[in-house]
Amino acid sequence: MNNDVMDNEIEAETGRKIQLCTFRLAGRLFGVDILTVKEINTETNFTEIFHAPKQIVGYVNIRGQVHLVLDLRMLLGFTWKDPDKESRVVIFKQNIGESFGALVDKIGDIIEVSEDQIEAYGAQDDAQAAMEDSWKSRNLVVGVCKLEKDLLVVLNAKSFLGTFGQKQ
Amino acid sequence: MQFDEAIVDEFVAEAKEHMSSIEGDLLSLEKLSGDIDPALVNKVFRAIHTVKGSAGFLGFVKLSDLAHVMETLLSLIRSGEIRPNAEVVDPLLKGVDSINAMLSSINESNKMEIAGLVGRIEKFIIRGADAVVEEQPAPNAAVAPKAPPPTPVSAIARDNALESLLSQARQAGQAPKSPVSVSTLDDGEYQLSEMIMKDVPDSLRYIYLLRYDLTQLASSTGKTPNTLMKELNEAGKILDTNIKFTVEDLREGLPKKPLFCDVVYATSIEMDLMKGVSGLSKDAIVELKTVREHEKTFGDPRDPGYEELSPDRPESEELFIAQEVEQEVKQVTENIEEISITDQSPESPSGVASSEDMEEKIFGVSKSAREVSETIRLNVSVIDKLMTLAGELVLVRNQYVRSVNKADPILRAISQRLDVVTTEIQESIMSTRMQPIGNIFNKFPRVIREMNRQLGKKIEVEIHGADVELDKTILEALADPLTHLVRNSCDHGVETPEERIKKGKTETGHIVLKAYHEGGQINIVIKDDGRGISLDKVRKKAIARKVKTAQELDQMSDKEILHLTTQPGFSTADKITGLSGRGVGLDVVKTSVEELGGVFDIESVEGEGSSMSLRLPLTLAIIPCLIVQLDEYRYAIPQVNVEELVCLYDEDVDTKIEIAGDREVYRLRNNLLSMVRLGKLLDDGLRKVRSGSHGHGTTPGTGDSASRGKSVNFGVLKAGANRFGLIIDKIIGTEEIVVKPMHPAVKDLSFYAGATVMGDGKVAMILDVQGIARKAGISTEGKVVEQRLESAAEEMETHTALLFEYGPEEQYALALSLIKRIEKIKMADVEKLGGDRFITIDGISTQLITLSRLLNVSTCQEGEEMFLLLPKHVGRPVGILIDKLLDIEDVPSQLNDESYMEDGLLGTAIIRERLTLFPDVFRLVDKSENKWLLEERLRREAMAKGSDLPRVLVVVEDPYMKILVRRYLHSDGYEVGMAGSGEDALKRIGEENFDAVVCDMAGLGKSALDFIFALRGGGRHSGIPAVALVSVERMEAEKKAALEAGYSAAEIKLEKDQFLLTMAELLNRAMSRTSAQGDDNE
């Protein structure tokens, strides 16, 4: 797996430890609590749903079950990128939302951090400040975590489905 | 009280079932009033009784108390002491309601206040009790317990319950029985009625009393009482059971203390083996003997504590005496039996029999009065799971059938078998969820009864098709809408009895509830014979609420106006009653029906009544669909919405789809069909075709590709009453698909009814035809489109014209009335003559008119074969060269000659979105004449018109000269008359009018001179200008002679121009001399 992510694993510190499933979107590193993740699938054969909000990629069939796939790039404000062989769909558990997953560019490692390593979120990059502010306002971000070589933005999976005003 | 939740749930479920059947029965009782059907009363009684018992056992005190008073009242009814009229039945119904309420929140039931209701019921009891007579137990009737002195029921409820039960137990069975005192029962004697005894087959010789410790049983072997019963029944017959423990014990909870249960059991198994069979120790098994036997073997050591037989007992009776038991709580026994009855019924017939016998023993009711139903109660989640699995099976079946190698006969046979079995499984499972609509319908008599009371009306309800089955979820979703519709009918539809009589109707109004299958759908109709919906009121309300303008209303049909009532907030009720009229009803009904994929319709005749109908699909989960393709995605259209498929080929593709206003339409067998392009519909401006099949990110299938090709497919879809055509790329086929509902995040999208997984694993969207119709603006007002089209046609006068093309740019049109015919010609046959082209048609040389030569239009790349349009009414054989025939079309008569005009055009018009040129055929024909033809024509025309042209007499003998001179003169616009000699000439001049004379002196010689002498000699025409034509050789001499003789001029005979000049001069002079105006001869 990625060496840089490996390097980022941090020694356990005080505080409750949580494991994060990390992935890359538009080059940046994001992660969600692993307990929210049901599985990670390589399927990219999506069926578009016309007239659905643009954050929805469409439907995908996983073992006979129809899952809704969100475009996490669009959700966060990045531009569309065609899925390639590194793309993955992160499927979340039922309690996070019914039968849905998120499309990510590249999957990263599972890293373990301790809770107090996650700091409150503040705009990191001026260029993307507006976008990042909207993350905060939509409750998408739990916090950031400074890793050795990267900055990991921890996302709040529960908020994904709520972001375009649909009931869960 | 720590009762197992499962037991409580079971109780609640059962009790609810009992209650639901009671309601209908009470209403029937009320109706029958005078003729009580004892079976019916018993049924109700038993139901209440059972509920009471179980409730008491589980500690639901209030429930039990209420049930008890109801039961008491019912017994009075049964005995005939009280008549079940409305007054009496009412509190019973209220009691049912209360019990239902208690069952809904069973754990709070003890907090409910029932004293008022109880008191009401008691009043009847007390009244009735005064007339109580000692009852003769009849074989088929369970005898009512004698009413205890009227003390407040609640205080002695439990005791009464016990009392009644015990006394029943006493009296159950045959007539000649004397009551046994309670004390005797304390001792645990078992009285089994003769009937029961008779039923015991002789093969079951031994009768034992088995004492089980249920608690121990459960803890050591894990067996529940039910299992125990079951087991025992397999090897013999349980005749009676009895639980020994005090009431106090119950309150403290079941499982902690040993719970002893005595079972009277008949079997053929011998004592020694009984231990093994029953799992009990020797002490717990007691063999019972009949009385007679007992008498014989008095003092059997195996019966440690039995009592002497009561001497009162008649000997004919066979009684069984068992060991002592503590105070029996018969209720508990019944409860266990009740539970075991329901659990056992489908499993072991013998179990049913014995349980039924138990019931009989207690109630003494014969089997005939009871309903036996072979049912299993299942948790709905189990069925849901089965449904899902069936769906998955269908998918796998689809995949398998698709990929199996059909060539292999074995595999094919297997796949066919798999197909058949899967379909059957799917259908069977689907049917498990089907419930009769009667479940809803049967609630309505009560509803109507209430409303009758409240509104002071008389309404009867008629139910048809209560057996029609619907999927459970649909049924549940329908309950509210249907209730609302029925309320509406009662409240606003049916008039009061007085009104009805005034109107000449029957006093009692009728509401008919009808359900039936039709065309793969379920139809439900609620019809009343009330006052109907007033269209005027609707109109007024519509205007008042600014829903529609008066003009719009005028355009609407009656049906459409009726449908206005389904708008939110719409109600033509003048008063809002508590029941309806708030205007939140019909639109909710419509929405609910539509959400289920159905259609809601209203029909009404003012003064006569209204009819509301609902049409719903049968099932939800697996539906047959038409699979279509657009770009790379597939879509499923439920077959129930597909009426027919149409394919247009070639030219039809562009011509048959017309435009009306802003949308495309197609004329399907005289009906106008609005057309919708799926591609355009789905185009949301957001999504690009990412698969790359269109390369440059064009939005999906806008339909251009479809119509440029050679064929267009569309399906005629219908959604309720709306029909429209949906244009698609490609039709794949039909398939049965499993409907997966839309994900909550996208379920508001009206185009989709769900999604499905296709055989190849890809997800396909299921189109919601109703939603598409709505989004595309298709309404039932297709008529308006039709009208618009017609009126549009009427506005412009049209005539039929042929549309054709010559050059690549333009489109032409020519009225059919101007066309003689059209010939196909080979360009190879065309001959060129003097710059013009000719072709022989029917033996006649026909000149080709080339449009690009005469008009400012593009030239045509002429092919080998072209068309020749032969026009009518033209003077000479011509044909207009045409490249392509497009179509025949109605074109406006009024042409536009302002936008573009040219010599040779009549005008232009926009036809099929193209600027179309209308050639002026006559003008073109004229323009294509060569000069000679033109002159000839003009001359002839002049001759036809009259002698506007100067007439010249030519006196020539020489034939060649004749032609020459004539030609000369003609070319200058003279009329020519010929004379062969001087004498002829003279004659002719005298007879006809000539303006000038030309004489060939060179040829005539002397006679020319004679002629002129004669001419000049006198007469009218003596001054007529005359020209002599002289020869070149003797020019001077002849000229001199001519002039001297009297000729006005002399010219060399072959000098055309000079000659004509002279002629003109002469004639002008003559003209100016003869008439003041003087024609212009040129």
C-alpha cells in the first residue's frame, strides 16, 4: 500500500483510539470512521440517474442489491473525474444510511489515531477556503489530523446523505 | 408481572382477531333483533369469554373486567332475556372499541378508565337480571351462569369470573347433571361429559392423570406446555387439563415456582410404558378408572387421596375421579388450551380434535356452530424475507436462462424447469401477502351506522367482491382513502330522509362498495345514490379560489371540472362537519392512489349520485416490463402502461410526426397522440454521456440520431386516462423484473418508479409513466391539442400542393391542381437544341424548364433519372425538371410575397419549417420560350384580340418571295395578307382593310405598274402607302418607274432592314394622317 500513508501512522497516544478508513479525493487525504464502513468495492459500472442532483453518480449493483453511489468529489466541491481502475466505492453501514456508498479516487490505508489528535477544523488553504467553509457549514467535517506527511481531513459519513436536502 | 413478551404479544394478536370478528357479528345481531341466531350469539360470547380469560390470566384486569360485563350481557341476550336492539348493542360496540384500544397499548390497559362504560352495560344486566330464570341446559347451548347479586362488578369481578366459569363447568354437558359444589371441585374431581367420553376411542383404554411440573419441564427439557400437549396428543388424547396453583401465585409470576399441571390423558399405552412416554416419575402418574371400575376396586392404593364419590351423582354418568388438586383456576386451563388450539390446529388433527373437545366440555357448544380455519399466524417480516428471496431467485433465474447454452438439450430442459418452478414460487409467495379487501370493506357497516346516527340519515351499504384480494401493503394504504370516500358519500352525498322523499327517492340512501378484477388491475368503486356533485358549485369555487378562469372553465369538459375537486383545499361543502368538508380529502385520496401506481376517477350525475373509482395494480414487487434502450442505458416500462408499439420507417420518420403548437404529435388512427422524446426528457443539463459513445459530451439521445436514421420507434404509453407516445432508440424486449424501490435520497424524482438489476448485472431504471406524463405536460386534455390543430388548419385556407426539390437548397411547392402528371425521365434521353433541352414524351417534344436558369436558385446536380412535372393549362409542351419528390401537403393559399419575391414566383410560405418557393408556372413557361416562339405567340395573340397591328397586303407571285416578304413583315409586327397578282390585290384591297401594300415589281414587272395606276386611279384606298420591291440589277430604272407610277417608295427586294424602315415611315405618315392618335407600330 502507499508508503506515505504508512509513514503517517502515529504512535498511540492518550485518548480513545479510533481507526479511520482513508482515501484520496483530488489529491487530498480524507478519512471516515471505519466503524461506519461496511465494505469497499471495486465496481464502477454505474447507471446514471438523470435529473438527480449532481452529487449522485447513480446506482450500482452489488451482489444483487441496488446501491446509491454519491460522488464525494462533487459533494465536497471538487470537479468531476471519470472513474478509473483505482476508483473505489466505499459502502456504508445501514445505520449511516440505507444502501449507499461514496465514490473515491483512490483508497488509502486504515490508520489508527487517537481521538485527541483530531483537531477542530479551520480553513487550511486559502485557495480553497470557500469550499472548505462550505464543508463546515454542511457539517461534513469532523476535524483534521496532522499526520507525518499529510493532513487528513476526517469526514462525517452520517452527513453525506443529508447534504442535498433529501431525507435519509 | 414478568410475563414473557411473546406470550403477551400472542394474546394481543389473538384477542384482536376475536374482536374484529365480533364487531360484524354484533351488527348482524342488531339487524336480526327479533330472531336471534343462537349460533351467532354463541360465537360472540365465546370470543369475549376467551379474551376475558386470557386477559385475566395475564393480569390485564380492566380488560378482563370489561369483557366480563360484556359477556354477562351477552349471556342475557343468548337466553332471550334481552333483545339485542340498537340500544343494547351500542354499549357492546363501545365495549369492543375500548377493548381494542386497550389491546393497542396493552401494557397501559390497566390504567384505562372503564367505569362509565361498565356501568352502562350493567344497567342492562340489572334490568335483565330481574327476569332471570333457572336455565335448562340445552345440548347445544352453553348455559349462562346465574347472575350473582348485583354488586359493583369491578369489586367482585374476578370472583365472578371464577364463579361463572366454575358454574359453567358444572353445567357443561348433558341435561341430567346436578350441580356440583365448589368444594367438590376443590378436591379436584374431573367431570368429563358423556360426550367427551364417548369420543374416546376404545383403543385408548387407559386413562391417566399425569402431573407435570411445567417449570421444571421447561428448565430441564426446555419444553413448553404447548410442546408437551403436542407430544401427548401424538400418543393419545388429552381429555382435560388443570393447573394447580393459587391466584396469588399468578401475580408473582410464572416461572419461579413449580407450576403443576394435571393432565387427564387417554392412551393405549400401558402404565409401565407411560413413564417413558411422559417422562414423569411414577408418582406423577395416576391411572384413573371409571366410576364403575372404581366402585369395583374401591380403595385402590394407587389413588392416595381420592374422595368418595358424591352419592348424588347418577350412576349412568361416568365420572373420573382424580387425585386432589388445589383450587382450580379454570381460566388458566382454558388459556393454555386456547394457546394450544391455535398452535396446534395446522399440525395435528388429533390435537385439534381434543382441544375442540375441551372447548366443548367447557362451553357445551357443538362443533357446527364453530368455524374451523386452517391457518398459521406468521410474522410479516418472515413473508417479507421470502418475498425478497423470491425476487433474488427471479434475478438469478433470469441470468441463468440468459447465459445457458440453449444448444445443449439437457441444460435447456433444466433451465425451462427452473423457469417454471421459479415463476410458481414467485406467484405463490406473492399470494401470501394477498388479503381480501373484505378486511377493509367490513369496517364500513359500522362506520355508516355511526354516521347514520350522527347525521340523522338512513344509509344502507352493499358490499360486492369482498373476496377480491390485494397485496397487504396496498390494502393498508387504501384503508384511509376508502374511509374518507365513504364518509364523504354519507356526509355530502346522500341526503336526509326528508330531502330524499321530497325528491321522490327512497327514504334510505344506498352506498355500494364494489371490488373487481379487470385487465390486470383491481377496480374499487364507491357509489352512492345521493345528490351528486354540482358542476356549478365546482365552477364557482374554482373561480373563487382562482384555480381556473371562467374562460378556462368553458373549455373544460364536465369530467375535467369534476376532477377539479381533487385539487388541494377544494371542497364544495358549504359546511364543514366534523367528518369531512375540510377540503383535505379528495386530493389526499388521489395522491395516495397515485402513489400506489393507481388512478382515481370521479363520475357524478347531479341529483342522482356520485361514483368514485380507484384502479390499482395487483402487485408491487415483480412486474412484467418492456425493456428499451437509450444510449448505453436500459429502461424498464411497466407493461401495464404499454398499450402498443409503433415503428416508423423511412420518409414517415420525418413526415408523420406533425407539430401542433409547441409539441410534436402523431396521428394514430384518428387520435392525436402527444409525442415525447425520452432523450429530451431525461436531459437534465448536468450529465454528460461519460461512456464516450457520443464523443463530444453531447447530452444523451436528443433524438437527432434517431430520426436521421431510417426508423423511429415509439411506444404508446398510458397512465390512467392519459395516452402519449414515447420515442426511444431501441426496443430490447420484455422481461419480468424485480422492483427495487427508489433510494430515499432520490425518491422524489417523478420519472422513476424504481430500479432493477438486469440479467447482465447492470442496474436499469424503471420509468414512472404517470410521472413522465405529468412532467411532459400531457393531460387528458388531448382534445385541446386536437382542437388547436384543427382550428389552425381552419384559419388558413389551404390547398393541396406537391412539395419537391430541385437544387440542394430550396424547397418548392406546386398546387396539385396545376399538375397534369409527373413523369420519370432518363437524362440520357434529353436532347439539346439551341440552348434548350427537349425530351420526347408521348411522341411530343417537350421542352425542359430548368429552374436554375429562370430563377435565382441553386443548380441541381442532375442524376441519371429525374422527374418531369407536366403542368396543366400551358399553351405548349413543357415540363419542369425536378430532382426529388418530397410529399403532398396542405399548404396555405395565402402566400407571402414580401419576404422574398422574384419574377417567376407566386410567393413563398413556411412549410415544414422550411422556406418554400411557389413557382409561377405560366410565367416560367413564357420565360423559357425562344424568340421566334415568342413572336408567333404575340402575333397570334394579337390576331385573337383584334387588328391592333397594321395590315399589309403583299402582292407577290414568286413563292420564295412570298415567304420572305411575309417573314420580314411579321418580324416587325405586321399582319400580312397575300395576293398573287395585281388583280387579286386590287380586289382584296377593296374588300379588306389594309394599311399598306407591298408589291414585288421585280417579279411582276409591268403588272405592278398597272396595279399602282389602278390603285392610284381612285377609290378609297388610293392614298394607301405602297412600296415596290425592285431588283438589284435594274434598281435605278425600276425605282424611277415605280415612283413615277405612284408608288410611295421603292426598295431593293432583299434588303430587309431598309425595307422595314421605309414601311415604318410610310405607315407612320399614314397613321398620323389617318388618325389623330396614331398607333405605334413598333
